[in-house]
Amino acid sequence: RAGVVSEEMAYVAAKERLAPELVRAEVARGRMIIPASVAHPELEPMAVGLEATCKINANIGNSAVVADVEGELKKLRTCLRYGADTVMDLSTGGDIPRIREAIIRASPIPVGTVPIYECLAHVKDVADLTPKLMLEIIEAQAAQGVDYMTIHAGVLRDFLPLAAHRVTGIVSRGGAILAQWMIANKAENLLFTHFDAICDIFRRYDVTFSLGDGLRPGCLADASDAAQFAELKVLGDLTRRAWAKGCQVMVEGPGHVPLDQVPMNVQKQQELCDEAPFYVLGPLVTDIAPGYDHITSAIGATVAAQHGAALLCYVTPAEHLGLPDDDDVRQGIVAYKIAAHAADVARRRPGARDRDDALSRARYTFDWKKQFELSLDPEAARAKHDET
């Protein structure tokens, strides 16, 4: 905003083939973010926004059942190998700070978290969660080097009845935790009432907001309903409040949406949130393919990205069924790299089609080695070729 092009902006500009001044202007107006905590020196800066290439996020993290640092680092290496642009540590059990520390220190890409998950590990009952504990954990994660955090501050008490008659209710874990807390305490969402205090922490460490959609639809029947859009309107207000406090913001989007409603959902977010980068989970465009939801969601993600979504959160074949293993992570990333790249080609990003054209030339001249090198998953392409 002061007219200074930072080192991070210059680095991103070169990587994105954009003018440094354009990157600065986009960051200044909030239409582009560079999630880069001051406490994460291992990071290579990257950008999320309308002017940047479409990016993908991969979720990793343990459960209360499986708490293995090496297992999570293996997943991180898979994420890096196949080209994830950001990674979220959604660990819910074991020594969560230790696992997160290992991931951050080993990650050259931005690391995101959902701090309310760790808060829950410190209390016996959701109702016992206090604003003091929540702010302490958010600050501890920020000091550790987390680059962006999902904050479900738009799930308000008045909106809970709107979700009461849904087919799948509240499917967001963060949204469900907060709904339970509000009902038990007969109080407004503590992330909403303490939003300014969270902004102060984020500003100090340059943590980016990922404003969570705690009332996102969990099936096609619940898509684009009153609960979803009531929350989205609040997220727009919170975006402007965070900008006024000097924080970077992106806004999270729905998980299940019929294909014909995807463009409208993106447009509505851009209007209500002043074009803050849109971070979508999928969306899944059909509910009938468990085991293949990396495909059902990549279809929706491609259309969302073509219409302006800036960051796509991958979905793996394990979605709705179990915890993703290393191969699920690989399949999810490859599906989403395809979606993001297809959208970049459709939006005519500078140089987006260069790789396609190079692979086509290699295909025409039967240069198999070159084809494998240029493919998103060289090992899979080579193995399929060598079968016959």
C-alpha cells in the first residue's frame, strides 16, 4: 500500500511472468495474497489471486488414531514431488505442535492449519473452550511459522436454524464444533467476537486469513441455500475488517455444488468479498461416486477455476470413506494439477499452453522420453507405456 515492491513480490512476479508493479497493486487491493509468515524462513514465496496462475492445496495431517511424524513427512514429500502449491496440516491427535513443527521446517511451500482442531485437544468438552485458550493456540501456531489459518468466524448463532433442515446438516468440522459451542454456551461465535484480536496476531506474524465456510453444503441438495449465503455475506464483511487491520485474506468456498451452479457461486463470492481470492474445496458435482471423488470434485474445480477461483483444495479417492494414504495424496494432487492447468489454459494465462504444445510435438515425433518428462506423472505414463 505504501508503493514498495517487496522481495517476495518481485520473486512472485518473475515466477508468474507478471510485472512487479502489478503484483504490488494486486496485493495492495487484496485481490492477491502472498502467504508467507515472518516465522517461516524456509518458504519460497508464491501468490494466490485472479492475476496469478491457479494453485492447488493438499491436506495432510494425522488423526487421533494414527499419530506418526514420519508418515506425515512422507505425505509432505509426495505433495512436493507432484506439485502441490500449499499444504494444510489438519492433525487432530498425538503431539500436534511437534508434527506441525516438523512439517513447517521441511516445507518450502506455505503451510496452513485449522487452529480450532488443536484447541479441541486441550479441552474435555467443546463447551469448555475459552477465548483465552483459542487466542493462545493461534499465537503459538503463528510463532511457529504457520502461513495461513482457517478461521470459521462467519458461522453465527442466528444462522444455525437455517441449517437445521438440510439433508447433511453441518459437515464442516470447524463449523460443527462452533455450532456445538454456541448452543452449549448460549453465546455468539467466539471467533467472530474476538476477530479483531485475531487480526492483531495475524498482522504481527503476517499470517493470512483463510476465512472458513463452516456452513458449506455437504451434498447437492444443500447447495446454494440460505445458510451458505448468509455466512458468505458475513465473510465479505470480515474480509474488509481484516484488510482495514492490515491483514491478507482469502475466502473458502463450497464443497458440493451441481455443475450448473458453480459459476454463480464464484461470481457471488467475488461480489460479496470484493474479489478476495476464492479457495474452493472441489466442488463435487455429484454425490454418487465414493472412491472416485477426486474426479467428481476435479470437474467442479476446473469450472470454478475457469470462472475465477484462485486456489483449489484437493479431494482424494478416500474422501467420505477414510484417511488418505500416500497414494491417495498422489492421485488427489494429479487430478487437481490437471484441473488448475486446464483452467489456466482456458483463461489464457501467459505461457500456460507451452507445456501442452511441447508434449504434442514430442508425441508427433514419437519422442517418448520427452513425453514422459513433460507429463504431470512421468512414472505413471512410463509404466502404462511399458506394459505393452
